Amino acid sequence: MTKKLIISLSIIGAIAAVVGGATVAYLNDTETSTGNILTAGTMDLQVDHKFASYNGNPCTNDCVEDTGTNLIQNGSFEVPEVINNAKWEIFPDGTSGLVWRVAWEPGQPTTYGDPPRTRPEASLVEYHENVMGLAQEGDQYAELDSDWFGPQDPLNGEPALINISQDVNTVSGNQYRIHYWYSPRPNVLAANNVLKVRVNGNEVASHSADGGGTTSWTEYTYTFVATGSTTKIEFAGAGPADSLGTFLDNVSVHPFNCTYQIVGGTCTLWDLKDLGASDYFWHYDDVKPGDYGVNVISLHAYNNDAYACLITHNIVDQDNGIVDPEQAAGDTGEPGDLSQFIKIFAWEDSTQNNSYDAGEPVLLPANTPLTGKVHFPLTESHTKYVGIAWCAGDQSVDLGTGVISCDGSSMGNIAQTDIMTADLTAYAEQQRNNGGFSCPDLQP
């Protein structure tokens, strides 16, 4: 037993010696994370001017429709001209002068008849030349349950509902009005005479009526606010797809010309945006003791939580000449005296009702000088509404009832004819790593 054990140990030793002289292979693994990025953060602040009033009169947007400007082309369907003796004709999408884009309404069969015939690939709009009654304008109108092969072909009742559309140039945020005239097809029930109206693909109106013995035109309108630089205006036939459908004529789209108006001055309102040189909150040229106003603005911080400040600065007083009452009150000339009499109160308009309500957070107490700085936190991608009430005189607020009062008796005559200009800056700075931020210490 002992001898065998010694021999075995010798063999193991020999093997170990052989292995020790060979190249050693190692098992290993490598994992690499690529494309690591550090990007500096951003802080973007936008401001709107939601509401303004002066002596109780609100700033209003007075809009008048510009009926002399029509953004639709070929709205009366006079091009191309119907030349067929049947007084009706079909025109494929893309026909010269047609302007309207034509498309088959989805969900219809593409074969019809016995034996079955296949719908043309090109979508087709049908024009009538006073064939079933007079056009509303000119001598042609469109039918929106069209035809596959035209008046010389015997096929009838084929599924040929279409939509027609135009993209018109618009300005985002501006108001426009569509005008269009609808007639049911004569001697056809309302179920077949369905007209759908769409703006940017969204259905905004639908009409249907029984047809009488001839065309019977009714005008409809729809007003919309543009959301982009172009807006798609679309009309579609609906109901049974059987080549017997509704008529459309005299389509137009007019812009509105809008001006902001306020009693006693001028005003502007705007949606969230970066402010420009013409964006002002106050412009009143006959301010008297006891005059007052309210402005509600909103601030929206993008990308980061922020601290926000509203700062009135660059205040310039001009005496603008001295009249006798000013001189009697002790006015000795430049600079003017108006800004010292303007007092402000600021609050968070949580209810968004453009007035101070009891319990809403106060951001600046009543009767604060114009140079007072309003400060508050902003949460990323959340809008905060801030109300600012100003007074030419002494201001007070009843926090229990929310009533804001302005007493101009202390202002007297010394500021007559004076002019004051000022800048109002909205400033935002990210909250993270800025625990020591102080709005009162901030210099614009």
C-alpha cells in the first residue's frame, strides 16, 4: 500500500512538471459602457399677458372679419369648365386649375357592378353646370358623391364618396372664418345628403337635409383659431356611397383683423412667449389721482424648477413742463414726480379669475413702491399666474373680502403732466444648487 502511494505521487509530480513548462491560457471578460454624455442644463422662461384692466375697464380684443381677403382658391368650382353636353363632368385629382386636392373617402368598396368593375385609381370630383338647379355663385358647383367613369358610361350607383381639401396660409394664434354654401341633392333623402366639414382633420360641422325639386342653398360658417402656419380646410361627402350626394359651392376663408382696446389708453395681450420690444403691460396717457389697474400674467419655466422674480427698473420720470397747479404744489422741475405715487399689490391668482380672492397667496403687500420685487418659485412645466394691482395714490387691500382700494388724495397736483416710463423684467434661475438665491439682491 505504501509503495503504490509513493509511485502515484511520483507520477503526479512528473505531470505537474510538464504542465509547468507549457503556455498558460486565462479565462477573462471585458464590458465597456460607450457613449456616456454630460450635457449642461437649460433654463427657459416664457411669459404671457392674460388680462389687463384700467379703472375697471378690461382690455378687449376687437376682431373684424376681413371679407375682402379670401384664402381659398377656386371656391366656386368654376375651373375647370364643364364642356360635356350632359352638363356634368368628372375631373381627376391634379387637373390643371382645379386647385382642390381630391381623395376617395376611406372604407368604400373598390369594385362595383355586374360584372364587377374596378374603381379608377385617380380620385374624381364631379362638377355640375346648373344641371339640377342653379349654382349659388357662378354657374358650377361640386358634388361630393362623385362618379367613376363619367356621363357617357352606363354604370350607376357606384361607391364614389370623396373629400376635397386645400391648405391655406395662416398665422398661429390668429382667428379665421370659413364660409360655405350647402345644398341637398334634389329628390334625394337627407341620409344621402350629408356634408362633413373638417379643419386639420378634425370634424367641426355636419349637415344633412332632404332634397326638394331643385338646388336649395344655405350658407354656413365656422370660426377657428389657427395652430400653425398652414391649416387644412376639408369637405367630405357622407352617408350611403352610391354616387348620389350633397352639393357644395362658394367656399371662402377670411382672416380676422384684431386690435386690443381699452378705455383710457392702449393695451396688448399675448400667449406664452419670449417677450419682444412691443410687448408692454401698461400704456396710459391720462393718469389721474385715484386711477388704478390690474394685470394678470403667467410665467412658465421649461426644463428646470426655478426661482422667479418680477422687477420694475429703468424708471425714468420726466416733468414734461410745469403747469400752474404743479408750481403751486412745489414742483421745481426735472425730474418728474409720478413714479413715487404708483403703488402695487401682487398675489398668486390661483383661481385664474383675474381678481384677488381672500386666501390667495400674497406676493407683495398693498401699497408697495413700484420698485418692489415680486418673487416666487416655479415648478418645471407648470404655469403660475400672478396678479399685479397698481394705484396712483395710496393703496389698501381687505384680505378678508379681497377688495382692493385706491385713494388718490395724497397724490395732489405735483405730478400733473409728468411722464413715467419703466421696464418690467421677468427673471428665472434654476433652483438646484442655488439655495442662496435672493430676489431682492438681484440687479437686472
